[in-house]
Amino acid sequence: MGYPYNLKMIISAIVLHLLLLSHQTVSEEQVQRYVIGEKGENTSLQCLDQPVNASSLVYRWKINGTVAVTQNPSKPSEHLSISNNGSLWISGLQYIDEGQYECESQTKDGSSWQTLSNIQLRVAEGPTNVSLAIQPATLLQNGTLYVKNDSDVIFNCSSESFPSQNLTWTVEDLALDSYDKASGNKSFLEFSITKIQPRNQGMYTCTSQNTLSKKTVKKRQEVLVYYAPESRPECSWEIANETFDVLFICSWKGGYPVPTLDWHEVLEEHVIAKGPTVNSTSQETERLEVHVNRFILHSGEEVKCIGHHVTGKVDSCSFKLKMPYPIGDPMVSALVGSNVTLSCTESESLPPAKTVWRQKDDKTINTSSKYIVSVNNNNTYSLKIINVTKEDEGIYFCYSINPLGPKELEVYLTVKTSEDNKGAVVGVFVSVFIMMIGVAIGATVYSKRDRICIGLGFSQLDDEMGDVLSLVDSDEEEIVLETELPPPSNGHTTTLVEIHRRSSSDHEDNAESTVQHNDQTHPEPAQQIEDD
């Protein structure tokens, strides 16, 4: 009864052992079944399943069923060789080395050959010559590429790999996770971005992986997106602590990278200063500040800031320099005890001038109980003098200065008492009276102008003109005026004019005048002239 039981146990153990050996052999064959080597490199193929007394064996290797190399050959090969443990050493793999390799062995006494290993050898190459092409782009000195905003950019990656490869484009950015842009298994991979934007800049990576060996090669390229400012440059100025200097400020913000800024004197056609920053205390790099001495500037000269951006955009801002010119009433009068205000306006200077009121001793007038100094939005500077006295009479100066120089307006204040005011009223009255007398005399002379002219001796005219004037004035007799005119150019005879005046008793009747024309060839009718 026990025997069959022991027999079963033995048989089960043998079967289990065989299964374990079979599983181990299959696993080892699976590990060695495929061997992948890199072209040009050295590799070794192991001869497995050797017996315990392997030193008594002789080895050979077949390639695709044909014996390729034997142990201890008469003609050793540098490319293929067999080691003492039966491993095949291949030096400098080539594509022709691909195939099915078999390791066989036999005892030294010449027994039959037995196959120990069956290995499939594959040769892979690459990826090699991975290259990137990004167009249109410009290479910077640090190796970074930049493209212009809103341009269409093409990204191309290529490499060499055998038997095949996978290509993938990715972009890395600090603000975004990496994401696939494109992938393919050709020798090159291309994709494009239409109207590229600043958000598209970052580190672009092309990854090439050999599909057989899984070898991976990456190549990276940083791409920046440049864009010019959308706004225009802005020019401004500030007066330095010293009146001899002016601070010109030019800013052009909103672009990447920052533009190059230059201050120019247009008339002199030379550069005052170049940017992006000169003598700047600000951290902004889109700003150019320069201190300019007033002695190199001229009134009426145009000062311009020109901005150049790497994208090719050029823009500018400018202004014309102008000296101060305060204007106002140069003469002001006031009564003793009243308040008076002196004023001047200065709004034309550029850079804007600093304006103060001064007295004749160049002493600046500040607000006090006596004076009130003020300025309104129209750049009108006022000096109000409280309770004017005779001592306040004199010259006051509206003094304006900017970096181009100073200019002042003289205002003379006349202070009058009440007695002076009365004398002024009398003087005005006398002047008006004299003017009225003159007007009356002029009107009288004009109304008697005919008699005055006759009385002044106009009764005799120039003899050369041939005029004869005869005047007889009487209450009872007539006045006869005979005039002989010079002969006309047409050769006619002299015209005689007779004027008759009746006596004063008959003055109400209209006077009759008979004009007789004695023309021998062309007689003309007489003309009547009435004298009122």
C-alpha cells in the first residue's frame, strides 16, 4: 500500500523539477532572445545552457543557419571571435551583422554538435544629427533666438535614426506646464505658429527617440518674442536744483526688449545723450534722463528724443526751447492807504520758468503782512501790497528764469495823495475847456471860409494862368467877378465868367449870373450860376 504512494511522490517531484527547469530556461531564453546593439559599438552574445563540464567542450556560432566562426580557428577574425566560455564577441557592429545567432557545442572527442543558445541580434543607430530650424528668427550673441510679434513662425526638427524614430516638439515655460506641440515618426517634424504672441515665448525642445533601442536625444532652443511699444515716446523736463541745469526725460514704455533712446539737438544735429539709461536714478530701463547745461542750449531750438526698437520701429517726441517773457502793465498808480495789486503773466517759456517778484535791490518778495504773493492757473503771478504808503512808490520786477536765462518786467508804482488827486481833476477840467475853445474857433472859421479867403488876397491870381479877379462890394451896387481862364488845350478862346450881385434891399431875390462863352469857332450856350 505504501509503495504506490511513495512512487507517486517521487514522480510528482521529478515533474515539478522539470517544470522549474523549463521555466528557468524559457526565462533565460526570453532575456537573451533579442539583443540590440548600437552600430559601430562592440557587443557580446552569451552561450547559455552549458553542461557542468564545459571545459571539455568546443564551440561554434552560426548566423542565419550558416557557421560563421569556430573556436580556435586557423584564420582568426578581428570582427568575430569566441571566448573560452563560448561567448561570441563582435567588434564594431554593422547592419550586416543583424540575424539569427546560434551557439553550438561538442565534446572534444568529436561527439555531435548541440545547440545551446538561439539569439536574435538587431542593430540600431541614432538618433544622430538632431537639428532645429526656427524661421524667421534672429540669433542673439548668447545663442537665444528672437522673433517679431505677430509674425508667422515655422518650427522644424530633424534627425537621423535607424530603423526609425519618434520626434516630439514641446515648449517649457515657467508659468505653464510642458505640453506636446507636435509628434511624428518621420525624419523631420514641422509645425507653425500663426501671429506669434509674447505668451508663446519659452524654451522649445525637440525630442528624438529610436523606436528600437529607445535611445533618446533632446535639443533645446530658447525663443523670445520681441514687440515694440504701442504708444509714442514721451518727452518731459524738470528744473534741477541748480538753475544752470535742466533734466530732460524721455520715456518709451510698453516694448520688449527696451528701446534705445537718444536725445538730439535738432539745430546743431548732434546727440546730447544715448540710452537706454544715462544718469538715471530710476530702475526703469525704458527711460532716458540727462542733465544738460544751459549754456549749450538756445532759445527757439528744437530738442528731440528718438527711440529705436530692435523690431525696426522708430518714433520720437520733441519740444522747442523758449526763454521766459513776462508780460503785464508797466505802470500802476494807487492812493495812499489803499491796496494795490501788481500782476504779470509768464506761460510761454519752455522749460517752464520760475517766476518771483523782486524789488529794486534784487530782494525777493515773499508773502507777509505787507505783501501777498500768489499765482493762479493761468500762470498769472500777483503781488498785492497792503495799505500803500509813499515809501512803496518805485519799481518792482516780475522776474522769470528758466535754464535758457532770465527775463524781467519792470512795473512802476506811483503813489498819490488826495491833494494830488484834486489837482489832477482841475487839470482835466482845464484840458477839456481848452479843447472846447479850439473846437468853437475851428467851426467859426470853417463857416466863414469864403470871406476869409477873399480877404486874404486871393483876388489876384497868377499872371501866367491868365486869371483876372475884379471885386466891387456895395450895398447899392452889384459885385462883378471877371475871370479869364487860361486857354484850353483844344485851342478854344478864353472863357469869361461874370458874377452880378444885387443890392441888399433886393437880397431876397435870387442873384442871376450870366456866363458868356466867346468861342469864335465853336460857340457854346451861356451858363447861369446862382449865388445865394
